[in-house]
Amino acid sequence: MSTELESYFAALRDDVDTLPAAPPAAARHRGERRRRRHTVLVTATAFAAVAAVVIALGFGLPRGGPPADRVTTPPAPVETDPVPKFQPLTPVPTGIALSTAGTPVPGTTMTIGDRAFVCWQGPGGQATVAAIDLPTGATAWGPVKLAAFADFAAVYYHPGYVLVMGRNDNGAKPDGAIFALDPRTGRTLLHVDVDSFEADDVIIGVSTLVIASRTDGQTRGYDYATGEVRWTVPDPASRIVHSLPMQHGSGRPAAAGRASLGAVLATDQFVQLTEDGTAILRDLATGVEKARRPGADKPGTVGIMMATALDGILYTTDHTTLKTLRATSLTDSTPTTEIYKTPQRVGIGPPFVCGKARICFKESTEDPGYFVGFDTERRQVVWRQDGTADTVQVVDGRALLVLSGATAQDRSAVIDPSGRQLLKPSAQAGRVTWVTSQSALVFTAEPNSGQDRKVAGLSPLDGDPVPLGSIGTVTGCSSSRTHLICIAAAGIKVWRFAT
């Protein structure tokens, strides 16, 4: 059983009153943090929940219906947004009320440009989505009711579609569903019913949604714009055990880090690992095999993802010992090589992309341990941070980390390729989220005020935080370059924080 989605939904359900603006990785880890055990293996399992790259889902068939107009989804462009000029938080009235009970409503948000998309659950678990124009607070479309889910529903970041995933987790069939909506109109373009959230892999691509089903041994690529299956590939003789996107070291646009539930997007290729340790590189749009490398991973089945793929190279943690990292080129015939071995009595968790020629991983003998940045070209450690990373977001080669440790207070770091921490000590307390590649927001708790939160702006990243104001008790926050949107007990709240 894969642990990522299980802990993700559990943590989101439990943590509706926690700090806003955290991607699913943070929510998943907070759930795991309640169940800590001081062993390397379980530590690695908990840390695997940080992977927002691949989400374990069950297979289902797309709903029928005529083809829809295609939404253009180009690869994420180089960010050109001007640096925001911060100002005190100014409320922008909205017209959507969510609850009369005075308690936070489970929900998430994400933004594309100046439009925000909000998903929340009402009575009976009804998942509802609406689009909000951030400068005016007006409802652009919706509310659109999708389906009722007994467990949880959430909206995920995508640059061209509104993606919603929901789960029942109560024995019902289907167990949940995935939806893609047109961000301009709210029209449902794709609806895939999900039989089980415990076996299969999902890759959120820019143009294609990939589901690798363990139920029937088929991997399928779905067209977001039509809901149709673009291609189908059967498992090889040695069955597929994991699927993961090929990432690029420059990272993603800062906009992907503004969402409640950011996702690492596969732009052109993905990798599949078989039970006998073979790695298969496939084209995302067609499913066509591009390369095959036997022995890239240790044989066997492990319930958590112990690999990442970066700029044509697959990096794997030896899941049989938790002692070594291995690298396999998927673009040439360079053999698999061991690139790092831990000191005695130290174990390592799954690797994650932390920039160009950079991977990072947890290394410790017990929780919380420390988080390591590793140069894959020079094959040496370039930085270490105490604690466990709830969040890893790379923008323009710089890694933003939200770390948890022995204390209840989270802290953040933004690390450049040389290993230098960019944030001043005054900006490290709390959670930092990207606004642009040169600016960020900092969320911290108000002293002696329960769940009330205060917000500050950072620009430049190595500057002093600029206090912006308080936002109260909220959940599911995200932002544009100038506006912040959150879900509160009374309804959807929007503030302007910059020009």
C-alpha cells in the first residue's frame, strides 16, 4: 500500500485549522508527524509523504460526453512578473458564504493569474468549486457542485485546468474521482471515477493526466480537454510498481508555489519502475517508450516512492538497506553508479529534486534528523538543515524548504545553488511561500491568539520581512502576485497585499 495519499487525506481532514498556504506535502507530513516512530524505515515512510510528484490513485474509466474545446496548456513559461510592492492587507469583499456554525470549512484554493479557484465541502461532503476574480472579489463562475465525498476533496494547482480530486475512503465504489474543469467557464472537461486510492499511481502532466493502474496492469494517458484516453500501455512481463515524472532542475514557476496544494508537473516525460528493478522512460503525450535500463533500481516491491528523476537521470535510494543513493542515466548508456553512501548507523529517505544538479533527502538515525542538499555533479553534500522538510519547492534553481523539528514551530529556508541560506533569521520562523521568483509571503502565528495568523512580505528574499497584517483563523490559502485568498468559517476571504 502506498502511504502518500493515505496520509495526505488524513492530514487534510485533521488539519483544517492549521497554517494556511501549505501544499499537500506539508499537510501529509503533519499527519505523519502525529504517528512518529523512531526508526529509520518509518522515518523514510513519513518523509515519502512529502512527495507531491506522484499520488497513489486507483484506476477508473472516464465519463462520456462530447469532446470539449481544448484549453491551451503550454509548458510553464519563464516568470516575468514584476516584483510586488507590498502594502498593508486590504480586504476585498466576496459574496460566497460557507458556514454558519463558526467553524472552518474544509477547503483548498489555487490561482491562475488574477483568478482564484476554491473547492470546499458542504453538508454530506458535497464538493463544490467556484472561481473568484481577485481584484474585485466577484464570483466569475459557480458554485459548481461536482460530487459528494465522505473523506475529502481538494483542488490542485495546474497552469491550464482546475483539477479536483476527492475520496470516500469508506468502502464505497468508486472510492473517489478526478475532475478537470475549464478555468474560463467552470465546464467539466474530464471526470475519471477512481476505484481505489491505495494501489495506483497518478502523474499530473501539463498536457496529459497519467494513471498507472495496478488493477488491470495498464497505464493510460487522459486528455484533460476531452476526458478521452489518449493512449494505453500494458505492463511489461515484470509489472510496474512505481511511476514518476521527469523533472527539470530549474524548477517550476513561482505560481505553482502559491497554491494550497501545489503539484510538481511532468512536462514531457515520465519514468516507470518495474518489480525487477528496470527503469522505463516514456513520452508523456504518447506513452511511447524512449529508453529502458535494467538494474536501475533494486528488485522487489516497496510501498513508498524511493526515487526521483531529474534532467534525464534517475536517482534511487537503495530500499533494501537505506544506505546508498544510486544514479542511472536514461539518455545514454552510462551504467548505474553509487553516488553517495551514508555514515555508519545513518539511514536515508527518498531523494527529491532541489534544483539543477541538486537532490535532497532526509538523513538520520531518528526523528527529526536533518535534511541534506547533494550536488549530483560533484557528488558531495553542499548543505544540511536540521529537521524534516514538509515542503520542497524549487523556483529558478533555489529551493524553498519548510522544516519541522523538535519544537512545534515550523521554520523556513530558501537555499541558493551554492548552499547559502537566503532568508534572514527574522524571516525563517513560520512558513514561507513563493509570490514571484524574487519575493515571498511569510505566515506566522500571532502570540497568544490561538489560530490567528499574521502575514509579512519578503522582497528581496534576503531582506527584512514587511508586516502586512493579520488574517485570523483560516484554511486553504493561496495567492496571486498581489492578492491573498483563504477559506474562513464565515466564507471566502480575499485581501490585497501588493501593487
